[in-house]
Amino acid sequence: MRSHLVTFYLRSLSQSNLFSVTSISEIAMPDIFGKTMRDALEGKDADYILERDDGFIRNTTGRDYIKPFEEWIEGEREAILNIEGPILDVGCGAGRVGDYVKSHGLEYYGVDLSPLAVEMCHKRGHENVFVMSADDIELGRSDFKTVVLFGNNFGLMGTPEGVVKMLKGFHRVTADNAIVLAGSRDPEDTDDEAHLAYHAKNRAEGKPPGQVKLRNRYLNEVDDWWYLLLCGKKLMAELAEEAGWYLEKTIEESGYNVGVLRKKGL
Ligand SMILES: C[S@@+](CC[C@H](N)C(=O)[O-])C[C@H]1O[C@@H](n2cnc3c(N)ncnc32)[C@H](O)[C@@H]1O
């Protein structure tokens, strides 16, 4: 989701309201995230389109999800230095974080809703990866010291309520003093008129500016619509606070923030 923005619209492709809308967490068929990751791992270009419901599109690629540490964006590279094991990677995709974690001898668990992504993780040697939703984690342990939410996954539940529910759930599976590495693009770090108009419409409808309705297009397939909540520092701090975490620091890099959320005592 971090590729460059294209500046044209596909309004003719936009058929808003013809489809039901879910959070990213309820993406089912045709599992486009999983297919782009599988194809990227097979050496294909895996380019796909992320389409917003106002017709704005972004060209992106499954290759982003298999990048080695050296090619990650700077903010994620700096943030990962904070980890202590065991580590839980939520919405883990093809397991690029797992590659880093295991190369440092730490214990790695991952969850993802995409069956194909989980299959790819298993094939790549990450055995403790499960098909599971971020807001309903049942792994039979409560000692994770780090939860990772990279690739904009802080907002993967799609709404403020969904994010708070997810973060509250992390309380049950983490040790005292655990951290969450919360990645999110700051939606308001832009002067693009299409984005500013989208934010204004959201505010007028009582939604956070960065609540975006999206779907993926890959080859001849298209996902159902889903929501992603992009958060700046202020909203991230508020949602964390509501869920029993606090924003200890933020690592910023060209509009993409990784918040380090620290677990509060009871
Ligand atoms: C943008 S990708 C990021 C993948 C990975 N974190 C990375 O940065 O390479 C988002 C991933 O989150 C997964 N996902 C979406 N909703 C989820 C949920 N509720 N629980 C777990 N995984 C979810 C998708 O299947 C997809 O693999």
C-alpha cells in the first residue's frame, strides 16, 4: 500500500454502494492480498490496483510484502529495533517481519485472515502462523512482548471502534510492559486535492478523515469493498488510550508513522 500515487481516476470503474462493505478484516474471496503475495514469491510482478470509492486509484504490488529488511521503509526498519520476543505479527501477510525476527533468533507467531498468505508463511518456514482475525486472537498464550502492525495495519479493523476492540484484545495475549508497533500513513500529510476532498466528505459524514473505503483489483478479479482507518498521531494516541495502551513515541518517515504503543498497567 505504499507505492506511489497515480494521478488519474477510474471513475468509470467505481460502482460504489453496489457491494456490501466490510472492514479489511472480513475480506474473503477472492483473497487478492494472498494471490499477489503468492505470485510475488513466484517471481511475477504481482502489480495490482487499490481503488478508493471516489475513483482514486493507486498502483501497487505484492512485491512490497516480500521485501527483505534492507528494502523496508526507514520507519519500519527503525521501529523493529525495539522488538523483544516472543513476537506476534498481526496481518502478517507473507511473513517479511517473520524473516527478520527469526534471523535474530526470536520466537515468531503470525495471524492473517488470508488463507493463501498463511500458506505462504508455512512454506517459508514460519510454522506458527494461523488464519485468524486481529480482533479475536486465541493462541493459548499471554506472554507476547511485541505485537507488530506493519503495512498500515494499525487501521486494519476499519473503524475507531474496531481498532479499540483489537487493541483491547492484545491486552489478553501480551505480557506486562509489552509494546505494539503500530504502522499507519498519516492521511492528513498531503496537499493532494482528491485526498483533501475525501477527508472533507468524511468529516461532513461524522467519520475520521482517514477512514477509506477500498477494494483491490488484480488481473481480472476484484475484492469486495473494505474499510481501512488511516490515523495520524493524535487519533492513534486517542484510540490507544481508550484501549489501555499509550503512545510512547512515534517514528516518522515521509507521512508514514510507526507508533510505539506501551501497555498500561491495570
Ligand atoms: C497490507 S497487507 C500487510 C501485510 C504485512 N503486515 C506487511 O506489511 O507486509 C494487510 C494484511 O492484513 C491481512 N488482514 C486484513 N484484515 C485482517 C484481520 N482482521 N486479521 C488479520 N489479518 C488481516 C490481509 O489479509 C493482508 O495480508
